[in-house]
Amino acid sequence: MRILIINPNSDLEMTKAIQKTADTFVDNDIQIVCKHTIGAPKFIETYEDQIKAAPGMIKLVRENENEFDGFVIACHCDPNLDVIKEITSKPVVGIGEASMKLASMIGHSFSVISMTEQSIPNKEVLIGKYHLQDVLASVRAPNEQHKSLSDEEKYLETAKLAIKEDKAEVIVLGCAGMTGMDKRLEKKLGVPVLDGVVCALIILIGLIKNKISTSKIRRYKSS
């Protein structure tokens, strides 16, 4: 089995971190290749960033269609996920959709930990798109009180507030840049903490093994 993980941005360090997480998770009979998107912004923060990333993402899928059994879109806002599902016959999973839908299965409610306050509304819109608003406890980002802490400590303290104040039972890490932190945070928080990269692989591997892919009867047309 061969899986291509597409990092929608052009950040090489993030691409390496995603690759490391994937390699640690999968068995030896599964080959993972993670590629950044040439021509994309270094970070995907706005809707304009998502559009700028689209040509490179489409190119990656079309150039690698025959070489891989499925694709992961490794950005928690699931940029251009619909068009990627449409242009390939192979299964495609976004880390945002995967992590939040899995979170809804293992707890009464979940909170998404985002990097910045500016991204909170975008996350809330995405949650509505996936019909998960009824099981959402909150979307939170580190506040001014956390600015002197390391990134991981910021997310830890933010998650603690989500659990205590919002009654979250599951924490979703809301950025591929947080990959690799899940088990360390989980140990300190005492609740499940979901890494979107791992969640997407959990789902995609199952889809590939059972030969299931995106329906093309109405919403997504055959290319």
C-alpha cells in the first residue's frame, strides 16, 4: 500500500514533521510519502491562501494518481478537499474532517485547539459544514496569558481550559504543525488527544483495504 500525504503549504520543516508522524504510525507494509505544495504559501491561514495552494495540490494528485492508493490532505482547514476528491478515483481524506469526526465517536463533545484566534471562525464554519456543531464543546486558541510559554505548553494550557470550562471530553489538535504532540498532551490531560495526520491514516488505510472511494454519482463528478 502506498499513500501520498499532501502538505498544502510549502513549509519543508512541517512536511518533515508530518512524514515522521506517519512513518511512526504505519506498519512496514505501508509506504508513506509526504510532499509539500510547490507555489503555495508557507502557511495556510486565509481563504486566499487556500486558493493559491490549489494549482499545486491538483498537480500533485494528477502527477501521482497511478503511483499511490490514496491521498491525505494534511492541513486542518481541509483546503481544496472537495476538488481533490473530485479529480481522483482514489480515496482522499482531510485531517480536519477525519480528526473531528473521530472525536465525535469517542466522547460526548470535543474541543479544537487552534493556533490563533483569527482562525477560530474558519474552524467553526468547517465544523458546521461537517454537521458536527451539536457535539462541539469549543474552538479555542492560546490567549495573551500564554504568550511567554512554549508552543506545546500554550496548547496544553488551552486544552485544560477547554476541558474545565467547556466540558470537552476529547481534544483535537487543529493544525498539522501540532503533529507529534498528541500522546504527550494526552498523558497530561487525561482525555483523548487526536492528531489529524494519524486520524486521516486510520480512516484512509481502512478505505484502501476495503476498496472504498468517493462516490461520483452526484456531488463529485467523474474526471
